[in-house]
Amino acid sequence: MNRQAFRDGSNNPDNPNKHMCGYAVARALGVDESTRYLHTIKDLQRAIRSVWSLRSVKTKMGVKAGRTTVGSIRKRIAAKGEALAYLVHVEGHVLLLDRDGTTAVDTAPVQRDRRKVLRVQGVYMSENHSKFIKMLEMMKLKEEKLK
């Protein structure tokens, strides 16, 4: 993995260490400062796992990698979703759906979402005590920023 190549090709002029779509998802989950880099799906997963529990729900949602569309996964999440949010990875992009399948974060929205899903992961509250404390502190800081 060549970080300089990722930095050179970054679509974020303010911080080339963090790709815009991954950064937007991380910011929505309050983990945007958890890692130095947010170029790849692995970087984003590491950042999310610093506070939240992240588990694959590909089988539960009946996703066939490269064949199931984002539009169809929205319906499945609305019908049987149980996570707080869903991280959906498509070719070259990542988006965040809320627990009823509506878009929480998508930096490249489309009218009819026929993008093919590569993986889908549920974002859950962590059972790890230290992560839970970190999440509470993060929420408190976010509230203070809003005031």
C-alpha cells in the first residue's frame, strides 16, 4: 500500500490523508480523528471499530457481492435491520445508511441507486467498556460543539 499515491490521488484538498466519502462517514459516526488515514475501506473500518462494533450482515441481508444493488439493500434493511447504521461499500465508494435504510451519508448520491454492493456491515454499540466510555465522551464533545 503506497500512502503517497493515495495522498496524491486524494479528493480532499483540505486533508489529503482522508478521502472525502470515508471522512464523511467517519465524521457522522464521530470517529474522524481516530486514525491518521482514511483512504481505504480497511482504514475506515479501523476508525469505526475504535468506538463502535462493526460486523458483516452480508448473509443476513442476502447480499450477493457485485450483484445486489444499493436500492435493494435499502428495502432489506428497512424490513429486517437491527443495527444502528449500515456501512455499505460499493466500487470506489462507501456510504452510510440508517436503521430504516435511508441515506445518512452519501457524498455521491444518485437518483436510482443501482450501484452494486460489495459488502455491507452493521454498526452496533460496542460491548467493550472502554469503547463505550469513549463513545459517551465523543457524544458529549459533539453536544458541546453544537452549543
